[in-house]
Amino acid sequence: MTREAIVIGAGIGGAAAALALRHIGWRATVLERAPVLGEIGAGMSQAPNALRALDALGVGEQARSAGVPTHAAGNLRTPDGRYLQRARPGDVTAMLAFHRADLHRVLLDALPGSWVRTGAEVTGLRQEADRAAVGFGDGELTADLVVAADGIRSTVRRLLWPDAPPPRFLGRTAWLGIAEVTDLPGSITLGPGGYFLIHPLGRGRAYWAYVTTASQPNVRSDQEKTELIRRIGTWHDPIPRLIEATPTEALIRIDIHDLDPLPSYVTGRVALLGDAAHAMSPDRGQGAGQSIEDAVVLATALAGESTVDAALRRYDADRRPRTQTTARGARKDGHRTTSQAAHRAMVTMIRMTPASLWRKGIAPDGNPTWRWRPPLLPDRT
């Protein structure tokens, strides 16, 4: 008998979870509250660990075709344009940059279209001994498993972990944009109190983000582009050019939050996945990548254990330590890179690091997060 799952949320994490379940011979119904499928946000990068997880899902080749190599981690600059570290011509980069929508589409295209229901906002959840039921709109579905991939403000997390703290504001805000500017290799400019990230994207576009401190969330300007240009001042080219080339209506402003750790990602027949479990700041570029890892590990556990309960225990034991460690590290990185007090020491440290050591650190196996390799995911499609 074919096992059935309900996946709540059709973002990158939810789509990856459904695809992983399909690989092991399960059927999934994906409930998405938005009326139309689409990824919010602008750009992102994926590190080797995430690319290996995409390979395990069988969409690595398609993802690499949608992504663009970026040398952002190897091109570190100061606001006057000087390089602290610089990628050499011919250097191989471990990172690929994506428009979020492009990577999302790779995952969705690998799913049966009938699996995804849009306009389906979850309103309730109940559990029995070996089944779980999800209420949405005027209907209800039951399944062997519910995977909650419904984001940092997860309805399921709130229902099942009512005492867990809400998302925590990290004292930082960011402007994001996509500009039609070509031939940029990717870079990070480190200024006092903030940094500016650039990734090249396909089809003659570039993604950029400026991250800086903020005393409180939800502070907005009537002229966000003007406010951003004022803050950037005379930072080096192409930073002003990227901002100017971004349509005002397409400029995105977000406040950065994460979640405090939970004692478990599982209760009964429900498993949290991605941001619903471990939303983290973007400073290690691992948010989406960790959700794709979650999907592979969850499906592998379901395929390898004799019961769903045992599989969920294995999933929790495997994923919680890694993702919570990554989230803590991202929080620390974000504080360091936007701290005016730490700026001078950080720049000095980078300048003094030999280029050979720096390149070793950004190689595909250069750090413990990137070294992760997926378990063997059976293909029972």
C-alpha cells in the first residue's frame, strides 16, 4: 500500500520534501495558501552541501543549469573599492547563485502537477494513533505523515508548540534587488555597520543585498531607494549603479528574524521542516540549503525504518543538532559583519589571512557546513 503525506507549504522546502517523498514511493498532497505558486524574494546562493542534496533528489543537473557561478566569497572589498581578498582568473568557485524563482521552478517541475493545491490555507490539525488530519478551507485531508514546511511564521509550529517563542528580531534590516547589470563576478563589500552582497544571475541580471543594523523592526521610508542611496553614500562602483538600475517598485525591504531552538522537530505524525523548524539569518547562505537537506534526510529515514514513528525519531536526531548549530553560527556571523565596533578588527584579520589559506576555506570542503554529504536516497518512483 502506498504511503501518503501532506506537505504544508509549497516553497523551496515544501517542494523538496514532496520530491523526496516521491523518490521513495510515497504520494504527497502539497497545500499552499497562496493562490498562485511563486517564490518571494530575489536571489540566493547555494553551497556544495545543498547542491549535493539536489543531486540526491535527481535535479542537480537542472539546478546547475539554472544557477550561475559566483565568486562572492572570494571577492571581499572595502567601501572605497579596495580588495581584502580577490578571486584569481580561473579560480573555481564552490557556490552557485540563483534567482529564488528559478530554483523553485526546478523543484516544482519535477513534481506531478496534481500534487499541489493552491489557495489552501491550513486552519486546523488533529492527530490519531497512526494518522494525522489537516483542515483547510472547507475540507480535510488525512495521511500517514504531515510535513510542515510553512515558513518562519508556521501555523503548524504555533498549533503544536504553543509555548515556543515567536520569531526573534535580530536588530538588522536589509534591502534586496535584481538589476539588469551584466558581467559581475560576485563580491561582498564590508563596511562599518553593514555589508553589500552581489551575485550574478542568469539572463543578464545581478542580485544584490545591503544588510545593516536597525533599532526596531517595521520602520519604513516613503522613499526606500532614496534612503538606501543616502546610507550607501560613496561606496564603490557598481554598488550605486545596481541600486539605480533596480526598479523602485521591485525593491524589497525585509527585517531579519530567526527562531529560538525547539526541543524537537517532531510530535506524533507531524515533522517540521525548513524555516518552520529552524529559520535562520541569511548570513551563511544556508536557509534554503538546510531545508533541502531536511527533505533528503527525512525521506531516507522513512525509507530505511520499519515504522513512521521510528523514522521521525531518526530525522529529529539527525537534523536538529546540525541545523541549530548552523542557525547559531549564522546569528553570530550577522552580528559580526554588521557591528561597527568589530569592523576594523574583522578587516584587519581578513587582510592578514594568506590568500592560499582563504582559498582553502572557501573550497567545496572548506568548512564543516559545506562538507555535509547526503545519505543514500532510494529511488522507488
